[in-house]
Amino acid sequence: MEQQVIMNQLSYPILSTVIFLPVLGALLILLNRRSWESLTRWLALGTSIATFFLSIPLFTMFDKSTHKMQFVEKFKWIPDWNIYYFLGVDGISVLFVLLSTLTAILCVLISWESIKTKTKEFYISILLTTSFMIGVFCSLDFFLFYIFWEAMLIPMFLIIGVWGGPNRVYAAIKFFLYTLVGSLLMLVGIIVLYLYGGKTFNILELMTKTYPYTMQVWLFWAFFSAFAVKVPMWPVHTWLPDAHTEAPTAGSVILAAVLIKMGAYGFLRFSLPLFPEASVAMTPIMLTLSVIAIIYGAVICLAQTDLKRLIAYSSVSHMGFVTLGIFALNTQGLEGGILQMLNHGIVTGALFLSVGIVYDRTHTRKIADYGGLATEMPIYASFFMVFTLASIGLPATNGFIGEFLILLGGFKANQWAGVLACTGIIIGAAYMLWLYQRIFFMEVNPKLHGLVDMDVRETIILIPLIFLVFWIGVYPDSFLSFMHPSVQHLIERLNTGGVQEMNIAKTVMEVVK
Amino acid sequence: MELQFYHILIPFLPLAGFIINILLGKEVTRFNAHWPAVLSVAGSWVCSLFTLRDVMAGKIIDADLYTWIVSGTFKVSVGFLIDPLTAVMLIVVTTCATLIHIYAVGYMRGDSGYYRFFAYLNLFTFCMLMLIMGNNFLLMYFGWEGVGLCSYFLIGYYFNKKSAADAGKKAFIVNRFGDFGFGIGVFIVFLTFGTLHYADVFSNVSSIAGKTVSFLGWNVDLPTLIALLLFCGAVGKSAQLPLHVWLPDAMEGPTPVSALIHAATMVTAGVFMVARCSPIFNLSEVAMNTVAIVGAATSLFAATIAVTQNDIKRIIAYSTCSHLGLMFLACGVGAYAAGIFHLYTHAFFKALLFLAAGSVIHAVHTNNIQEMGGLKKYMPITYAVFIIAALSAAGVPGFSGFFSKDEIIWSAYAAHTPVGKLVWLMGTAVAFLTPFYTFRLIFLTFHGENRGVHKAEEAHGHNPHGSSHSAHGGGHNSHGHDSSHGSHGGRHIHESPKIMTIPLMILAVGAVAAGWVGIPPILGGGAHFAEFLKPVVGHPEFHGTHAEEWAVMGLSTTIALCGIALAAFMYLRKSDLPEKISKQFSLIYKVLYHKYYIDELYNYTIVKPTYWIADKVLVAITDAKIIEGIVNGVPGAIGRFSQKLRKVQTGLAQHYGIFMAAGAFFIIALALLLR
């Protein structure tokens, strides 16, 4: 068992540090005086920056030659129930830890001037959400995982419900109920696994066992209910537009960049390796749902009149690409899917940040209230253009690499799925360029006269994301190389644990005669 | 031969120019933005000449710079392939780009987006060079999308104008339809050959001959499938039927853009791609015939529309469509070298036509040829080069265009197949129409009396921005050179400055003499051009005698001269005749004038239904009623729930603390019970 993991070799327990440093920051803010708002902000910023820098060794010191869990910390926690405090990352999860720590900084910075009420509570919520999200990505014990998974909802719920738009309470409760109902079914699934798998919550140990096929199918759907809501897959996506639209900018960014990645991550981490036969058997359904999400999400964007709602629906479409890649169950699809999760986090996060920047000036989300903004805010327009292009998957941006690998993998797995998903690319260009035209091009809307372009703080927020867009687009190897061994391992698990006669790696273009 | 430093500089110099101007343009380079832009492109041109020398010495370079994407068995690099085909394209692209960059210094002077314009133009040059130099399909796709993006930027350059923004978006989206097929073609190439690198694919290409595969449930011939899917991309990019609709609208862009992107380089990418993939196309007769027929049909179709149009740039745009069709026609009958030869001569005379048209627009501030006339005496240089370009486009013996067009028509005839004969007939018809509409344009623009004085004065006096002159269309901060006409008032038509006329004169030399490298043996030449390309694209088998070759050439030349004569008769001698004819055949005239109503057709069958579904079905019914209804239980219940919660709003945090505690209790209780 122990040879499956590589214990943490660094001088500090890196995963615990990045999980609990934000909690410490939150405590400090709690102790701070309410009237010292500026100190609150700087504490939040300092904590998030420190967390980010302390997480960098995960990128630089990561051993890319193995699929084993790394930076592992393992302690007995509740011995009676065989519960461990067990943390570790592999090529599938490590990048999301980094994405979370980066997102935290951006969320603090973007809220700098826009959050004026209950500042203390706001930054505490942001830091706690970050902490719990990182915990989800690092947990290797189901009990620990579930605690983080559920705990994450509370600060997120508060962020939407307290600092959101006019309809925030409805949106927050909808968000909470959807995810809670899904999670409860997963909880049942976890308990069944615990009982069947030899009274252990150890995820790695549970993965070595084989479960009867019928049980796999039931458990697959139990976990599906939790993950599909989070992704969100069609048709359980309707909470997302409401939550995104009502959430404050930082909330939308956390939702888009990290939180909705949890669902896809869950499929990768749990559904595929724990229930390989069921996963293979359910592939047709999952591919169908993915393709529907891609096309449905894209077409519905054409009818949106609200800026944030449009980007929210585009997330449905983009996450459809992610699930398509994952359930293509081949190397290109899986790696493309993981990369696209990262890309979507960067690009959609950036789009929500950008919307926040202009919303702070205009206080309107209606697309019709915009027009000609490129004349008034040319630098802002250039940044937004880069993210638009990344969103529609233009080569040399990150979106292209992810989408290309996904479509290649998807086409390999199922030609119809691949071809239909490609139509999403056409519609994607249509709604994004049309959005861009309505906001930035044409005559300047009189209401927008005299808007000032981005200031230094806002530019600093977006520059790292621009950098990532091109880095991944031009030299994706820096990121793809993290995934190779882990994805290979996953595919081996699917091939050996899955239906034997289904050789997933086979070429599709089989010659008929 | 190893990859040399100057090979790498070719694409990356313009990229450097782009980066300088996009980062520093607003503050530093400003109205000197043309220096980095022009110098970088000129540098590429010099490097391209050295590269041509290498290739002519028989060297072929295929080298990778770095590995771009690796995933499982999928591996693709960033690398260059430099062979005769690339070398020819390099010369075409860098020569035209350099001259047009210089011309734009004069044309765009004083425009508020000066640096932005040159930045995009440089970025375009970079992408185009990557497209032609890449050594694999994915890098071609990179350049392919990149040039499309720059085209989008530059068509919508005057973005405050709705029509310009619309046109840019239309170009991008229509091209995505073509790229849809192209992308799937690339997938199948990879799944068939296990690689996307040209060298590996083309060396194994014979292994797929005659193979049948299952595609979406149908059994189809593999080479045909791949070739037709790739050709989808070419149809979009090169504005062939049925995806031609974006090109005429693309004329919203400034004229140098039309010359560089929508005449000389980008739109010919499709032809280049077909020639590059000739080993695949050669395996499929169906695909070859499709290419030939689509090309010939577009050529004829666009030529008939051009006859009735009045916008000077749109006429030339349809002419571009038509000439691109001829190039595909050549590829479709196996005469790839003839297609590329026409691409090469066309780049010169068509860029010249556009730039000369730009010079005219620059002077008269309108695009409508009905409002021009009599410009000959005011703009002698423009007039002269316009005539040269038109003679070349019309295929008058001795000019560049003659040799390439003649080779295409002869190749079609000599292919000796039913399809070859059909497209030969269509090509000959085009050979009549091309000179007719080109000289109609010239006679209406330069000859006769000026019909636009009054209108021009009005436009100047009241609303200088309302004129359709694109350089003023944006109506924002456009000042300097152009507006000075306005302040003078009245007619002040004069020749363009030297910085514009010198590139015109250089291009005019090309429009006359560029084709001399490909004079066929029958006229005493050595057909050097075709020989040079032979190692890459091969040479078709001709079935015909010398007598037939003379006859075909004589026929198309006679018919071309007839076209000019008819135009002269209708627009110089009997200038009331055109109106009479259009009244007599008003139905045909209307159909042609409205471009066969294709835009309207797409609007009512694709665009509007999609929006209708999005708005009236997905938003209003599926999401709001069905999904919310089923998944939510009753949405109203949530509403009521939230109403109740709102009353205890201050207690929300505690509320959910209780929720959590209950959850934790639930887990613990379960765990205890199950022990």
C-alpha cells in the first residue's frame, strides 16, 4: 500500500500548509477590528499571496515520471472508524490546487473596491472557500473528502446570498439545494463503499478492489448525482446561470474557475477508477449528455441578454466538452478534458473578472446597455478580446489545445459525438463574437461616455491570466506532462478492470474492406 | 539542409513587428508605427529571397523547432517544411505584403488607429507565413485560423460602423463552417496515419488507396472522405460556393486589407492547401471532380454577379472569387502547378487592381462607379496601372495573367475527361466575362464625364463621414491628409502621393512580367514554373496536339478580346444600352444584382431559425418550463421557501451551521449504527 505513494519530502507539510494557511488568515481577519477595513483587505491579500507562493513547489518539485500520489501526508485521525488525515496529489489534481491558490489572489484583488459591506465576513468567506476547495483536491480519505466537499458550500452560499445581486437569496438557495441533494446520494455511495470495501475510507485502497457490476452501476449513479450537478451537466444545469448572475464578481470567479471543476474532478478521481466497468458501460449516456450540453449551452447563449448569464451558459457548453473528453476514455480525451478544466478555469474566470471590472463602472449587466466600449476603454477591450479568442478555441491560445484533444479523443471514441461536438465550435464563435460586437463595437452608447480604462490593480489581475492563456497555447507541454503517467494509469485501470473485450485505445478508422 | 537562422526569421520578424506595435503603439511608435511594420516585412522578403535561392539549388528543408502537443500516441511539432511550393508562396506573400505595407503608409495616414492597423497587418503576415511554412496539418490549421482572425480584425477595423463589425463577424463564422470539415479531416488523417506531419503522411499515402471506412454509419472511400473534408476548409477560406458569401462583405475593410488578405494571400490559402495535399486528392477521382466543378461553378457564378455590381471593391471581390475558382478548376484537373501559377500571377494583378481602386476611392470618396467617370485626366498613373492590371486579369496575350489562365484552360481541355471538357467550357465562358466586367469598371470609372461632382460636393459639405469611402466610415478622429480635401471643398481630385503610386508601379511590372517565368513551350518558353513545382505537385498528363493547343489558346484569347470590345461598345459608344438591357431582362438583372439571393436564403434558413430556437424554445420552454419544472420539483416551492428564509435573513449563517451539524450527525449516527 505504502509504495503507491511518495511521502512529502519538502521541509514543510506543503498540502496542509496551503489548506490551512487561508484558515489562519481568516482567523486573523476575524480578530481584526471591523473599522480597520483596509487591514482586513491587506490580510486577505497577504494570506492568499503567501498561500500561492507556498504552493509553487507543487509545480516545480512535482515528479512527472510517476502516477503515484505525491507530497503525501498521512496520520491516523479517528482510529475507531479507520479514518485517516490523508492528503496527496497526483497529475490529475495537482494543477487544480495551483489554480485554486491563484484564483484566491485574484478574487481578493477584484473585490478590493467593490465590496463595501461586511468586509470582514466577505474575505473570511473567500479564504475559507479557498481552503476547503484545496482540501477537496488533496483528500485521499473519503471521510475527509466529504467534509471538505460539504463545508465548501457554506462560505460559497454566503458569498452569493449576502453580497450578491437583487435576486441573491433565490439563487443561493437554489445553488445550495441542488448541490446538497446531489451530495447526499454520494454520501450513501461512500458509506456503501466503506462497508463493502473492508471498512476503510482510504480512496487508494478502495481503488484496488473490484466491485460487482450491478453494485458499480448503482454507485456510479449515486456519485453521478453529486458530480453532474457540480459540473453542471445537462439537464441539471439551471442552478448555474442563477448562481453566476447573482453572485458578486469574486463569487462568480470562484464558481467558474474552481468550484464547478469539482464535478469533473470527481468523475476522474472516483467514478472512473472505482467503477471502471460501469463507467465504460455508461459511456453512451455520458457522451450523449455531453454533446447535448455542448450544443444546448451554446445555442441558448445566442438568446441571452444578460452578460453574466451568457458566460454562465457558455460554461455549460464548455464543461460539456470536458465531460465529453473524460468519457471518451482515451488518452487524448482525458488529457484534453483535464487541460480544458484548467483552461476553462482560466478563461471563464478571466471573463467574469472582466465583467466585474466593467460592472464596477456601469452597474449594469444588460448587454443592450453596452456598445462601442472599445472606443472608451481600448486596453480593456484588448484584454477581453484575448479571453474571447481563448474561449472560442483559437490556435495559440489554451482553449485550442484542450478542445482539439477533446474533439480528437471524442471522435476516436464515437464519431457522431465528435462531429456533433464540433458544431459547438461554430456556435461558440457566433455567440462570443456577437457578444463582443454588442459590447465593444459599433456606436458608443451615450451612457458609456467618459468611462476610464483599467487601472493598475485591474491590469495586474488580468495579466497573469493572459500569460497563462498563451503559455498553455504555445507550450502546453509544461502542463500536459503532469498528466501523462496519471492518465496512463487511469486508462490501464479502465482496461483491466473494465470490460475486457473493449480495447479503448483501438483506432476508429477501421478499414471495412 | 539544416534549418537556417534566416528561415526562422521569415515568420518571426513580422511577429516581432506586431508585438512592438501592439505593446508600444499607443504611447511610443504612434504615427511611426509603419517603421517596425514595414521593416519587419521587408526583412522577411529578403530572407525569402535567400530561401528561394536555397530551394532553387535543390535543397529541401523539413525541420522541427520544438514539440508542440504530446498526448499518448498523438504528437505534433512546430516545424517548417521548405520546398518549391513553399518557396513560391513565400515570394508571393512577402512581396505583396511588403508593397502593400508601404502603400498603406500613405493610405492610412492620419487614421487614429494607425498603429493598430499595422500591428494587425503584421500579425496577419506572421500567420500567413506560418500557414505556408508549417510542416504539419495542425500548424496549417494554426495559420489558417490565425489569418481568419486577422481578417476578422481588419474587416471590422472601423468597428464603430455596424456594417463593418457585422462583416468581420460574418467572415469568421462562415469560415468556421468550412473549418468544421477541415478539422474533422485532420482528425481522420491522424487516425489513419497516426501522425499529422506532411512527410510521414504523404510517404504512406498510397496505403490508403481504394480503402473503404465507416464514417458516421456510411461506408465511404477513405481518400475521398479525407480529401472532401479538407476541401471544406478550402471552400470557406477561398470563398467558393456555397461559402462565398463573406468575401464581398469583407470589402468593409480598408483597401490595403482587401488587396493583401482578400485578394493576394489569405483567400488563396485554400488553393495552397489543395496543392499541398495533392497526394491525397490524386487518389480520389470523386474529390478531384468535386474540386474542379466547385471551382468552375464559382468562377462562372461570381463572374455573372460582377457584371451587374456598382461598388468598385465588390466588383473586384467577385472577380477574386471567380479567379480563385479558376485555380481550383486547375487543381481539380490535376494541373496543380497551373493553379499555383495563376495564384502567383493573380496576386500581382489583383493586388494592383485593389490598390489602384483604393487610389481612386482615396481621391473621390465613394465606392460607387456610377458616381465616378472621367478620372483618367486627374489620375494618370492610377489609370495606367489600372489598365495594365485589367489587361492582365483579362488574359490579353503578353501579360502575366494570360500565361496562367491559358495554362489552366488548356489543362482542363487536355485532361480529356468529361468533367475536364465541362469545366473547360465554363472556364472559356469566364474568359469572356472577366474582361467584360473589368473593362466595364474601367470605362465607367475613368472614361466619359464625371458623374459624381455634385454628389461628392454634397458629401463633402454636409457629411464627410457619410460617404461610403471606407477610410472615413468609422467617423472617428479621421483627420490629416484625407480631410484636407474636405476643407478645400468642391472637386479636388488628384493623383495619390508617391508612397502609394510607387508600389502600384512595382506591382504593375509584376502584372506584366511575373508570368514570363511560365511561358509554355508552344510559345517558345520553357514552362519553368511548372518544372520548378513538379517535384511537389507532379504534372498532369496532357492528351492533345499542338494544333489543339493553338486552337484552345486562340479561342480563349479571341473571346477575351470580344469581352473588352463589347464593354467598350456598351459603355463608351452606346452608353444608354446597359440600362435598356437591364430593363429588357429585368428578372435576370435583378437576380444577378441581388447575388442570386444567397444571403437572404441563408438568413431565412439558418440564421433566423437558430435564433428563434434559442430564444423561443430553449430559453422560454426547455429551460424555464421543462427542466426547471421537472428537476426543481416546483420552482414556486423554492420561491416560497426563499420568501420564508428571507424573513430570518440575519440568521442565515446559523441556519446553515445547523444544516451542517445535522449532516455531520447523520454521518456519525450511520457510522455508529453500521459498526
